[in-house]
Amino acid sequence: MSLILNFLLLAKLAIVFLPICTCQEQNILDLQNFDIKDTEATKIVYQTQIHTITKTEYLPYTSKPTKVAKPFVYKENFINQHNNYRSLHGAKKLAWSDELFEQCDAFISNEFQVCDGNIHHSAQCADGEVGEIITIGFKSVEEFMSNIYATSEAFNFSNYEDLNPATSKFFKQLVWNSTSKFACSMLDCGDYFSNIIICQYDNPIDSDSVSENVFPPLKHN
């Protein structure tokens, strides 16, 4: 750490979302491009889509991830959060899939053995087998879910078009009515990177059937 501190590299950490199953890698930092001989403080701007937090750390920075307890600790929270938000739009309830959980858990456990700010999609997502949301930087299930739902602001319910397709995909996957099963898994990346969270859905979003699967908010008297 003392060597790193001598470099005095200042960075901003942002919450990062990858596009749902376009499966393009959008890593927040390419450490290979860092010139560690540069002794001046360097400000790194991370690309964000939804929400930004700022922390100070000396880069390059990595941490060792740990499993977030057992799935039963957060399983019910994910189920309740998903179905609460879906109910606001009249979407049917989701059921937890043990098969999808094992798939999510194996992916992040094998792929992210070091937390360095980089995330990418699974092979199942790339093959179009599942819908997928993967993020880094959220401290809790509640924070993750509220920010996913907040992307509804990027969707126009009057004509079912995206105001920002790169952002509205998260909301659409969350409330996609023909989805019936899902699961999520988490890795704790420490105070700096918070959690890596991945959720997979048995029915990916489809641009040809948006109006049949994404409903406007229900009106309450």
C-alpha cells in the first residue's frame, strides 16, 4: 500500500450498470492504461448511466471479494423487492429459480475473484438464454432495486418508446410481464467497491413485444 500511496492517484468510483444482454463489456477502468510512473494526482472519470457516488482511493486498487452470507439471507429480500415494484405496474409475480441462482452464483464466484471495478456479462446472457442485470457499487438489495426501478424515467409510457435505451432496459427487465422466474447473487467487494450484484431472468426483454410486457403505473384512488 505504501508504494501505491506514493503515486497519489485520485479516482472517482461510480455505480456501474452493464447494458442488459447486449453483452458489451463496459468496464469502468482499464488498469493496464494506467501510467504508474505519473506522480501527479490523476482524476479518473467513470462512465455512469444511473447513479453516481464519489469516493477517494489511491489507484490501482483491488480487493478480495467474499460471499454475501448464504442465499437464504437475501433471497426473500430480492423476491419481495422485485414483486413490490412489479405490482406497481400490474406485472405478475416472479418465483425464485434455484437453477438460475446456481448459475448466477457460479458465474460471479468464478469470474470475479478480484474486485477491481470491472464487470461483464455471463455466457448465458451473450447467448440470449437469459435476461441479465449486473452491477457494482450498491451497498444493499434495497439500494440496488430502487436504482433499477428509477430507470423507468427513461421510458415513455405514452408511446412505449425509450427515451434512453441504454438506461430503460433495466426497468423493462424488472417489470417484463412474461418473465416468471429469476434469481440473484452477490459478492461483497469491501467498502470501496461495495457489492457485485447479478440477477438473471428466464425471459429476456424483446423489442418487438414491449407494449405486451411493460405496463404503465397503476392508478390508485
